[in-house]
Amino acid sequence: MIGIFDSGYGGLTILEKIRTVLPEYDYIYLGDNARTPYGTRSFDIVYHYTLQCVEKLFDLGCHLVILACNTASAKALRTIQQRDLPRIDASRRVLGVIRPTVEALGMLTRTRHVGLLATPGTVQSESYPIEIRKLFPDITVSAEACPMWVPLIENNEHLSAGADFFVEKNIRQLFGQDKNIDTIILGCTHYPLLLPKIKKFVPKDIKLVAQGEIVAQSLADYLLRHPEIEQTCSRNGQCTFLTTESEEKFGATARIFLQKNIQVRHIHLQ
Ligand code: DGL
């Protein structure tokens, strides 16, 4: 099975796109809902929580795990790849969502001025500017942390009139940093749910980059280039949902993301 990990629900937006592009594989989705949000937590805590979840997915039989969470990709991915994988099992793979998103940017921006909307954790990590500088040194990045957006979505308030205040405020602040931005990365897997509101406050000619399709295409490409990993992935088109919170709570909020009821199982990490 392919493991899909997120701090909570946001990874469901990535999982959906991955299953559209690669429906034949089996997936385990793990949401660490008991400890969400990760976006406001320290570097060390996000790393330890993420590692624990990745090890759980390995124990459950995943050879390949996608960190479908920008905060975990920003704060934990590199250390897990470089320090933990060789110790745990060098044949397993953990991939994130930041690199594929950055790779897609080069073709999208014309002004070479890009905006990033993300959690405080992702913004503070500077992972996006660092990755962008490596691939496209000519691109200027301005980042705006949006601490209220994830709670708005998880409380099902993202389409309410109240959400306008926070969405408008953060977008205004982003353009206040740089008026030449022509492309905005939605650098949090929750944010596609806010797209109707974001579009209300962003000029029409600005490109909005949601990550689901980019990550799905990048995974399809990865599996083609790595037959040794592809061969470890079973193919029954099934998806198992696991949460560290209660099954009822996960199921109710997951409905906001998936517009359908799902079967969920609670797991203990310790
Ligand atoms: N889904 C997470 C991300 O992409 C944000 C949610 C959280 O703060 O835990 O960064």
C-alpha cells in the first residue's frame, strides 16, 4: 500500500487527486488528528510526530509514504530521508509535497514574482524560498502566514461570511509585500477548500497553484521511474482511513473534504 500522511484532514485533498490519477493502487491514509494542527508547532515536535506516523505506516506495510502535508514536508522530510531511513530501512521511500510544487512553478510565473500562502510553520521554515532558489534563482518569493485558515476549514466556516475577513486580510497583506506577484502557491493542503473565497479577493489574471494534481502527476512519474518501488505497491483500488482521534470526529470532518461518508479506524501511536 502507498501511505498518505497528514497532520489531519488536508491530505485528503491530495489523496483524492492521487486516486483520480492512480486509481489502481491501494492506499492507507493516516491523519494525526489527535495532535493537529502541526502548522503552529515547533520544528522538533513536528519532526517527532511525523517520524512516528511514518514508522506506523511502514509497520502497516507501506514501502512508500507521501507526506501530504506542507508543514511536515517543510520540517521533517529532509531529516527523515537523510537520517532515519538509512537506519530504519534504506529500501523504503518518503516523499513530500514541496519539491513537486516548486518544480511546477517555473512554467507558471511570467513576472518571476511568486506569492506563498501557508501555515506559520511552513512560512517560518523557509522551505519554499530555499527550494525555489535552488531550482529558479530568478524567482522572488513573498510569503504570508495564514494562521486562521485551517481552523476556519476544520470548523466548517470556510464558506461563511466570516471567512471573508481573514482571507481578504491575508491576501491584501501578501500583495502589500509585492505588487508584481502573478502566481500564488496554496502551500497548505487544506487551502483548496477556500478556493471560492480566495478567488473573490485575487485578481482574475493571477494563477493559483493548488497542489493535488501536481503531487498526483509527480507520483505517477515517480512510479514510472522507480519500478522497484512500484512493484511493492498492491493494486486493488482500496483505501483505508486511519486517525489518531475518534472515528466519529474524523468521519464527520472528512465529509467536508470528500463530500461522502467513509469507514475510519482509530489507531494508537504509542
Ligand atoms: N495540512 C497542513 C499543511 O499542509 C496544515 C494543517 C496543520 O497545521 O496541521 O501544512
